[in-house]
Amino acid sequence: MNIGRILLIIGLLMFLAGIYISSNWTVLGSIIGITGGLVLGLSTFYFIKSRPK
């Protein structure tokens, strides 16, 4: 498994967990959700970088 797929899975899980947690703890859930979104964006960079030319 390359780094892009690992970051994609971790980012998606963090994003969804942040949405779920924000129903009870708003600040903590928002921080986790935003961090998960940033990790998802970072995984896109690795997908583009590893694409054959």
C-alpha cells in the first residue's frame, strides 16, 4: 500500500469521526474533522505525484 492510500483512509476516518464527535463535543469534533480534511487533501498530492507520466 502506498502512502497516498494510507493517508486517504486515515483522513476519511478522521473526517467522519470528527462529524460524529461534533454532535456532542463541538470544538473537538471540529478540530478532528478539519484535520481529517487536510489529510485527505495531502493524500491527493501523493496520488498526483505517483501518477505515471
